[in-house]
Amino acid sequence: MTLSYILIGIIAVPLLLLAVPIHIEYSHDTRARQKSKMRIMWLFGLVRIRSIPSGEGKGWGARFAASRVKEKTERHKPPRQKSKSSKVLLAIITSEGLLRHLFKLLYELLSVAKIKELQARVRFGLDDPADTGRLYGLLAPAFSILYAIPRVDFSAIPLFDRTGVETDIQARIRVVPIYYIKAVLLFVFTKESLRAARTAVRAYSS
């Protein structure tokens, strides 16, 4: 009898903990000196976690000046070949059936979250402007989901003159972890996800 109570406790306690809401406040700005800030509150405020300030070193002005020098230098270089990161990203996104499952996962995750505030500005560019336009077109259905969600202010802008990702995010949400476990596991262990992983490996190796 005692052993059965122990087993029940081993199963029940983690489930109860996973059912406790987590309050998350997060901000990220690629242009700021301290790029990311996060505060997490759990167990009704008894557990509080704050992110450690990062981004120390050169000030924003020094980094901006250095980036301008780099841009001028890059203009005189011959056109670059596609980087492996761009090839891998496109291989994953274009893998058969993955986007449909990704959109479904995004909808399920957002539908069970309590969004108090979500503002996001995302700008991205790949090595080839044509690939940038192609990626933007592939992701447009996911962007439309974000546009339709209440209390979400989202915009995505393709960058055709440079590479990289620039983000400005402000978010305050409440999530219940147990709601996400099933959705994430079903996404990870589908044939579409496994196929995308194999495709990424081949693209990286080629």
C-alpha cells in the first residue's frame, strides 16, 4: 500500500506543478545594449526569476560605428555564395508538410495562452534577396494567424539589402505548461518533423 501511495505521489506531484500558471514578461531589442530582459513568476509569485543583464562591452554607438565600417567594406566585396544557415533554413521550411504542422502548433500554443500584451517587430534577410522574398511568402500564413489574435500587435518586414534578423519584442503572457506538452510532443514526433530534420542534415552536409 505504501509503495502505491509513493507511485501516485511521483506521478501526481509533477502534474500538479505543471498545472500551475507561469507569468512571463519578456522584451528583446537587437539595437539595445542589453538586448534581452525576462522576468518569470511561478507558484503564485513565490518563485521569481529575472534574467541576468547581458550585452556588456562596447556601447551601442561604438557597435553602430563598427557596423557602418563593416557595411562599407562589404560593398566592395564580390557577391557571396549562400551561407549554410540560409540553405538549411530554406530546406527545413520547404520540407513537405512541415509548414502546415508548424502553423497548427502555433495556433494551438497561442490559443491556450493568456496574452496580456504582445508587440513584435521582426525584420529578416537572407544572403539572396530572392530567397528572402520566398521565405516571406512561405511564412505569410503564419503571420496572418498572429495578425488575427486579440492584443497582438505584430509586423514582419523582409530585408532585401542586408542579412540577419532584427527584432523588437514586448510580451506579457501567462501559460500553463501542462497544456503545451501534448501539442509539442505531437509536433516533434510526426513524420513531417522527422523528415525536416533529415532534410536539414542533408542540406548542412552538402
